[in-house]
Amino acid sequence: MKIYVGNMPFSMDENKTRELFTDFGDVDSVNVITDRQTGRPRGFAFVEMDDEDARKAISSLNDREVEGRRLNVNEARPRENRGGYGGRKY
């Protein structure tokens, strides 16, 4: 299951995120989203885990305070198709 983790402290990198989630089971992957220009974290990430472990992590970590910020943790929704033309009309 893919998990969305929002409202993360900007200091949370891939290692810190993985460490937080390993308390609930094996973590398959962590993808901390960064700004393309600056390379700085944008405050959210995606974590992939086994379904049962993911549900435990979501129920335990959603609304938990980490470094002064309350995490928003839930099952990730599929990405919406925003079109392929960058807003230009042809």
C-alpha cells in the first residue's frame, strides 16, 4: 500500500521517514518529494509498506506531532491526470 505523509517537518529526510515507519513493519520504499530547483524537501512524502503494516502506521501516525508539526498520514490516492500540454491550448 502506498501511504501519503503530509505536513512533514522540512528536516525529515528519507532516513528519518523510514525510521519513523519501521516501528510498524518493513518499509518497501520512501520517496520524500523535493523542489526541482532548490532540492529542498516540500513537506510531504510517499511510503510503501505491506497493507496490514500500512494500516497500523496510518492509524498510529496520523495527527502525531513530529518536531512541532502534526503529520497528515493516509492512504495515497492515485495521481490525477493533469493533461500533457502544460496548460497550453493547441
